[in-house]
Amino acid sequence: MKEFGFELRVCAWAERHWPPGDDDGDGVALVARQLGTRRRRWDTVVVETTRAALDRRAPFGEERLDSDLLHVVRNAPAAWTYYREALPDPGYPWRYVREAVHRAADRGVVETRKRAGRIELRRRVRYPDWVDRVVAVENKPDLDASAARALAEQLEHDVALGLADEVWLATRATDTDAGVEPALLEAMPVEAGILVVSASDGGRRAETVWNPRALDAEAPGTRILERPDDGRSAARFEYADPGWKRRKRLEVAERAYERGWRAYAETMRTDCRHFRLVDPGGPFPRCAAKDREQTAAECSGDCPAFEPEPPTWRTRGWPLEGGPGAAAERLLARRRRRRR
Ligand code: SF4
């Protein structure tokens, strides 16, 4: 199975069963793909939260709050105040803050008024503390020695930085046994958890073979910039301050909230006549022309087998809004909303 398909199975499993081994908790797992920072993108991100916290987040809208908007809503005062006095110095030009204040007002979460030529604001809704933990999962369905080496290094970086509360490696179970060579797993940092996911049944089963250690997301982190393997040169490190980590985690959580993992369809050709959605447990994409699951990369305008939906599909038997491709996108968007 290709990494893309495996990643979708891991997401589907995590949405239903996170955290591993605790099927009775009242937590909610918001799962998304390919999120992180400019330097590091995680395959799967799990934002642990609760239904009550999500209800408090809901008034801020389905779209994410970007870093500028977060700066405004997290610091917006209860009483009218000149915005430059109410909000901490952002470290970038105030005009961007002013724009963000207006955007926050457009979303109905702050109010603004002009007094003596100055823009004042006050909050309408308090931005809630809605994120319990952010967990990063690296997916590698076929773990061989060289993949294990590269992964171990990536996970060491994640552990040193401590941006996520936990890091995991998810790999694939094979038909023969647990399917993973112990020697390969031993190469992983002990702080990283290891999950073996059965991808063949739509990602419905997974087994924890190593429990992770909680990382201190509130403490300063270490960014490993370079680690030469010649044994002589010194590694280069950089300090990551807790404030930066806190902001980044929230930005990642906000993006996960907006996108969910089913946003994969946005980059695929759902308007191709061969595009299908299969397995209600996902749903997952499938290409009827190739008679297999296609990756997001191959399901593009460059695909030699691409054929647009015939116009008649869009008029007969399908809702007015479009043909089966548009209906597939609506289905995925509905599923995403239901999670929130
Ligand atoms: S034929 Fe190509 S574009 Fe169409 S669904 Fe299959 S992979 Fe996607």
C-alpha cells in the first residue's frame, strides 16, 4: 500500500479510536494530515479535545484563525480599549494587527469603533482554551533499514523540540505477524510511541507496541539544525522558546480544526468520471480506470486517464449543484463538519 493510502487509514483509525487503548474516554480526536511548521510537516496530527471545548470554539467559525487573528482574539479586552494598548506588541508592523482587528470584527468575534481617530476594540466572545494535547504521528507503512534510519532522525528532532505532546511512528501490520522487525523499532528514540496499524481492513485495528513518553511542550525546546555524522564536527542547535511553541501548537490545532483529514479530496480530481469514494469507514478515494486506490499526486490534471464527467451526469438524477464529483466533495465536507 502506498504511503498516501496508509496515511488515510491511520487518520480514519485515529478518528475512531484515539487515544490507543482507551475506548471509554469522553475525549474527541480531531485528525488532520500534513500539518506542522515551515521546517517540519507531520504526516498525521491528532488534536485531543472535548465536545464541550469544541462547542466553545464553534462561535469563531469553521475557518481557522491564523496567527494574526489569534493574536487579536486571545488578547481582546472585555472593555473598549485602543487596540495598540489592548494588544501586546506583535513584533511586526501594527498595520497588520489593524487589518486582523477588522477581520476579527468581520467574523463577529470582536467589536470595533472609532474614537478620536483611534480604533478601539472589545471582545464579543472569549477565545477558549480548547486544545488539550497535540500529537504528531509519522507514517511509514513499509519500514526497511534506510527508512527506519531517516525516521529515527526525524523523530529525534521532534523529541528534542517538544512541539508536540507526544510523537508516534505508525507502521503497517503484514499478514504474517506483527510485521515489524524489532531491530528497526529499536533504532527509534525511546520517547516515540510505535503503533502497528492493519491497513487491509480500512484501518480498523491497531496495536501499540511501544508506549511514548510525554514530551514537555511547555518547556524550552531544542531545534537540531545540523548533526554531522563524521563523529568529529559538533552538532548545531538552536533554542525554541516556550511562547513560540505555544503559538505554533495553536496554529497547527486551528488548521486541523479547519481541514480535518478528508480535505484530501480538494487536491484530487473529483470531477473525473473515474473518481469514486469507497468504504464508509473513510471514505477513501478509488480510481475506476486504474481499478485501485490512486494517490493524490497521480489524481491530477496531468493524469493521462483523466476524463471529465459527462455534462449529462450533472443534469440527470444528480442534485442541481453538480455531478457525482461535487456530491463526493459535499459528502466529505459534511463528515468533516460532523467531527467538529
Ligand atoms: S483517471 Fe486519473 S484523474 Fe481520474 S480518478 Fe483516476 S487517477 Fe484520478
